[in-house]
Amino acid sequence: MSKRPARSLIRSAIGPAIALFVIAYFAGAAIVGPNGLTSLAGYRHQRAVRLAQLQSLQATRDRLAHHAGLLDPHHVDPDYADELIRRQTGQIRPDEVILPGN
């Protein structure tokens, strides 16, 4: 068995040591980094919030599409037109109840 000088041994260990540091860095980033496994729960929460916002916006869009359909120039819904005119001209009394249409 031949004895290798300490300098030669250190020189041969530098490459694998650098490779281990690089692997450890990327493994740590994959686990605790801003896009790592620990942030997965935050992404799930954000997704749930965004889905709730999407459903709310879709309901608003559907309501507005329905109101636009009621104001079709070829066939205007008389009750809805009367409600809009009275609301915009201030002819609705405070004790008056307006039932929204479907």
C-alpha cells in the first residue's frame, strides 16, 4: 500500500466535496425554498381563495348577462325597465320594497 501525500489526498477530495455542497444546496432549496415543499400548503390556500373569487366573479358575470338579456332592444322586460328608470330618477320611496327579478 502506497502512502499518498496529504496534499494529493486533499486535492482529490475537493471535487466530490464541491459536488456534495451543490447537491445539498439544491436539495435544501427544493424543500425549504420559496417554491419548495414547505410552501405547498400556502399554494393550496391561495388556490382555494382564487377559486372562491372565480366563483364570485362568475356569479356576477351571470347576473349581469341576465340583466343584459332583460334589456334586449327587441324585447325589453317591462318590469325591469320600470325598476331601472324609477331607481335612476329617484322615484323609489324608502319604504318601498323592490323584489329582484330572476
